[in-house]
Amino acid sequence: MREKLSFLLCVWILLCGSCLGRFVVEKNNLRITSPKSLRGVYECAIGNFGVPKYGGTMVGSVVYPKLNQKACKSFDEVRISFRSKPGSFPTFVLVDRGDCFFTLKAWNAQNGGAAALIVVDDRSEALITMDTPEEEKNDEYVEKINIPSALVSRSLGDNIKKALSSGEMVNINLDWREALPHPDDRVEYEFWTNSNDECGPKCDNQIDFVRSFKGVAQQLEKKGFTQFTPHYITWYCPEAFILSKQCKSQCINHGRYCAPDPEQDFSQGYDGKDVVIQNLRQACFFKVANESGKPWQWWDYVTDFAIRCPMKKEKYTEECSNQVIKSLGIDLKKIKECIGDTHADNENPVLKAEQDAQIGRGSRGDVTILPTLVINNRQYRGKLEKGAVLKAICSGFQETTEPSICLTPDIETNECLENNGGCWQDKSANISACRDTFRGRVCECPIVQNVKFVGDGYTNCEASGALRCEINNGGCWKESRGGRAYSACIDDHTKGCVCPPGFRGDGVKSCEDVDECKEKVACQCPECKCQNTWGSYLCSCSGDLLYLRENDMCIGKYGSTATANGSIVWMVIFILAAAAAGGYAFYKYRIQRYMDSEIRAIMAQYMPLDNQPPQVPSHGNQEI
Ligand SMILES: *[C@@H]1O[C@H](CO)[C@@H](O)[C@H](O)[C@H]1NC(C)=O
Ligand SMILES: *[C@@H]1O[C@H](CO)[C@@H](O)[C@H](O)[C@H]1NC(C)=O
């Protein structure tokens, strides 16, 4: 026992040689919007538990309870509730650091109805990461914390308390949008894990996560949205101990790669080196699968292995593992090559690379705890749980490039339900520019049935393209009456809606029928009788005369009053009519009037117009 302890001590001292390295505190922004005197953006540290709202923001009003200010007791006991009334801001409860674990404070705040926990540091120091204490990790309540928590500096906390005590309302916007970088349309993430399944709830939690996240992870990977890499931590044995029994049972490759004994007892069960070898096998599996272009098979292998080859059933063996590998169609020879000779006194390139990767780079600190999730080179803080992790990964995509899986009900915010998120919508056609994402809503003109809507997404979206009239008639007026249909939609959306001939109006809400008779636009000849219809008009001529719509005039019917020269008359009329139609576009009224008089004059020669003397045209060309 003594021996074991002293050895472990050695390992830990050794470990801390590297873990003293770099630990990066992940932060997000806290913006105080009121009171004016405190207005500004401050930093706060994301807790290592609960569910930070990666990619999103949250607005709330701060309450500093009169009792239980360290939140170590249940707030029910002191009869305080933070549940906000409908229509008011959610409550962010401000508590003091000390006396109990951060996780217990968060749990009490959550049960009291708070939407977020803000812990005020009790000393003046740089922000730290609030963590789950090792001995509390097994407690069920830690897993149930689902509110976000933030640690703020002592000075900021004091200022907030001062403002509150003088009766001011303190409003805060917690902003996690920049908590993770989101430079492009692909997210790189790493999961630092372990094949050991006998470490209690921590190991069970890892396996549960891998199992539940597998489907999502594979989907993201197959479509190229993410690049995932699994990682394994190993340690090395100090030079002086390489030949000791402990190092021999915990390490491979001559003390180069070690893992702690699963039961922490060297005399029974599996040894540390069994874990190292299995970790190496998983890493090699990933390498081989990745080389064959199917990196996502790692998720299958790890879940299948956990189910088929657990330590508990004494199946944590090479044989069992090989069966799983074979069942997944991976070349066993390549895996064996990658593992190499674990007794040899030489380096294994895969494990060497893993050890190098443990050392922090850029925005990421050293990896020293398992499991660790790194997204876009930042360490993820929060619960190792499908929805929470997916939300964080989704926030790693550049806005609006996130895959559709980020919009599934698990993680969406439903901001479109209220007031359509402030975006454009066409209620009658049930078309909205509001798209709900885990980040909150975006207002973006949609594509509906292959018709692209264009516009700013907030106040206006218009259907564009040739198909545009097929959806809600392009947002234009349309009406049908008695079998006649008219539409104000035209193919070119830039011209908007245009009322068809015979109508006038804005083309969107209404087009009014033009009364051609009253407004004297047609059917104005003396023998004409005008009757307005919807969208058009009817014109009839008195007696036996026929109405000629193109010219808006009455003429005699062939065969009734016409002479033998009737056919010539008709020919002349039609030639003139065609000429009139050609000129119509240019000198609509002038030409038309002119033609009228010409025809009148010609006609008068053949069949005197009965009722009236010929009108005198204004252009004075009345004589033939
Ligand atoms: C996996 O394959 C991709 C593309 O072939 C490569 O860029 C990446 O570095 C590989 N990952 C590992 C860990 O080998
Ligand atoms: C509008 O469309 C959405 C999704 O496209 C649908 O869920 C909803 O039921 C529709 N509402 C109406 C009133 O048609």
C-alpha cells in the first residue's frame, strides 16, 4: 500500500511538471446595460459545469438575496424565489464565493428559479474557472445543473451590490457569442478520452456521451462540416523507475507511455499497460479509418467496443477488440502495424504525437484532465452531454453556415415564435424570413418552392425569378370574378407589382377597375353605347353597325347596307385598321383621331353616315 501510494505520488509530481504549464480560463462577455454608471462590457469566466449558452446571449435582471448570500443552502429554506413573473426579465442571482462548492451554489440557484448564477470572487485575483470538485463528480445533482454560471471579479461584484443596495435595477446581458472562435464553415474539434471503463461515473459518463453523440458526430463528419480527432493522454515513467514493477505494469515501450492502473491495484484485474495498449488501438483505428476516408468509423468502434468488450466481463482484450475491428471492415494488419511492438525500447509515432499534442498551443491550454473537449482550439466548458456539446460545436461555425442539424428542436431557441423574431413575414402565404438557430434567430429571406426571395429580411422580401408568380402571386394583387382572372404579378420583380390594363392601383393590395365609359377612354363614338365591365368594357353600336374595337368605332355590317363594292370597303378598312394599329403606340390619340376622320371621310363617300354631319376634325384635313 505504501509502495503504491509513493509511486502514485511520483506519477503525480511528474504530471504536475507538465500541468503547471498552462491552464486557460475560458471567458465570455458580461455587458451591463443599466444602471448607467456601470454600463460597459466586463469579462467573466465560464463555469466548468452547467450549460453555458454557447453562441447565444441571455438578458436578465440581477438579484442579490438578503439571506443565504453564499447560496450554500436551499433558497426554499429561506423562502426566497427567483422565478420571474411573466413579461419580466429572468433573474440572474448574484452570490458570494466561499463556504461550499460552486456546483452546490448553482444547484441551489437553479432550484430557486434563477436563470443564471453569477458568483462574486472573494479575493482580488485573475478570474479562475469554477470547477466541479473531484469528490462531487459522483453526485447526481451536478449532472442536473442546466443553468449557466459565471464568475466575476470582486470589484465588479462590489459595484453591482452597491448599485442594488441603492435601489437601482441592474440589467445584464450575458454573451457567449465570442466564447468560441467561429472563423469558417468547418469546425475542428478534439475529444480527449480514454478506453478505461472502470473509473466509475466519470467513465460511464464518457461512454454515454460517445454513444449518444455518435449519430450527430457521424452526420457532421460525413458531410464535411467538422473535422474530428480523438486523443489519448499518456504519461511517461521517470527514468529511475523504468525497471520497477510499477512502471512495468503501467507502461509500454520501455516506460515511454503509461496510464494509471484502472483499479489502482497492481496485483489484480487489468493493468495500466492494458489501458495504454487499448488506447493506442483506438488511436490507430482512427488513423487507419481516416486514411481510408472514413474517420467517422471511430465512433462505431468505440461504442461497439464498450458494449462488447467491457472490463467488467473480462473481455477487455485484444481478441475481443479484433473482432470488433473486423466486423467494421477495417484491415487488421494495418492496425497491428500501427501498434507495433509494445515491448520494444523505441518510440511509437502515434503515441509520441499524442504526447506532443497534450501541450497547449495557441488559445488552448495543456490537456491534463479527462475527458476534455476542445472546439476550434478552445477548451469546452460545461456538461458532457449531447445537446450542450452540439450547441457549442454549432457556435463554432461562421454565422449562417451552420448545418441544419444545428436547427433541430434539441437546441433551437424558438425565438421565431414571438413576433416572428422581428423579421419579415407574409402571413397570408405563411412565408417567414425568420430562421431559428441555437444562436438565436436570423432574419433571412427564404427560398420557397425553388423561388428565391430577395430583400433585407427584416422589412422586406420579394420573390424573384420567373417562377415568382407561383408563390402567393409574388405578393401582388390577384382576383377572379365570373371566370375572369387578373393578376398584377409580372416576371421582373424589380418593377414590383403592376396592375393589368383596365385596372389601376398599387398592384399589391388592390387594383381597381377603370370605368372606361365614365372616364371616356373608349367607346366614345356617337353611335356607340358603352357599358363598363370588371377589367374591361362592352361597346355596342346602334342599328346594324358593328363595333370595331381596335379603332373604337362603328362600321356597317357586310351585306346589309353595303353595296357591291362592299368587299373593297372592307379591304380598305382593314388596311387602314392595320396601319392604325401600327401607329397606335406612337401617337395614340392624335393618330387615332386623324384616322377616324380619314375613315369617316372615305365611308361618307360610300354610305352617308345617317345621323350627323361629319365632325370637323381639328387638324383641318377634312376635305377630300
Ligand atoms: C485525417 O485525414 C485528413 C484528410 O485526409 C487529414 O487532413 C488529417 O490530418 C487526418 N487526421 C489525422 C489525425 O491523421
Ligand atoms: C406555416 O408553415 C409552417 C412550416 O412551414 C407550418 O408548421 C405551419 O403549420 C404553417 N401554418 C399555417 C397557418 O399554415
